[in-house]
Amino acid sequence: MDCRIGYVTVSVRDLDHAIAFYRDIMGFPLLYAAPEFHYASFQLGDVRFSIAVAPDDSHVARHSGIGFYVADVDAAHAALAAKGVNFTMPPSKQPWGGYMAMFTDPDGNGFYLDSQS
């Protein structure tokens, strides 16, 4: 079976607020928004990153397990921190050899900022 990730969806509380964060702060290209379905999607290379309004708070403020690759973790961290992004872990060398940072979106969903090297 030939398989690849097509999209991931993260739960949020407020669609407009989340769209503004991912589009304006993170710089993700908005593919489309469907407010009537409480859903929006961004195109990140070959993968779509989607957001959907959660049915209740049990679906938000979680560690997503999603990592975003950037060319320079330190530069991306500095740029995003200057825009007010909350980092829960600054860029640091990991025991397994990687170099990464961790941040949350306005709903408390946790993400990795990582380099592919």
C-alpha cells in the first residue's frame, strides 16, 4: 500500500481567532475557510493543516504531536516569539541528536518547531 499524510486537523475554540493566528502569525497560506462547517484548511507543501472548532473543551489544549520543519529553528523561534507566540521550550539540543523548540497556539495546542537536518 502506498500511503502518505494528506492532512492533519487540530481542534480550536474560535475559528476566526485560530485562522488569524495560523495565517497572520505563523504565515501559513490559507487554502479555504468554511465557517458554516466550523473548518479551515492551510496548504503546507504537500500536506494540508486544518483546524476545526471543537465540540467541547476536551478536544483542545493538547499536545498535538505535530512538528513543523523550518530551515533555522533559532531564527524561526526569534521571529515567532517577537510576534507573541508562547514557547513552552526554547530551542535546545535533544538527547536523540535533534534541535527543536516547542510552542502552543492560542488554544493551548502544543507543537514542535524542528529542523530536518
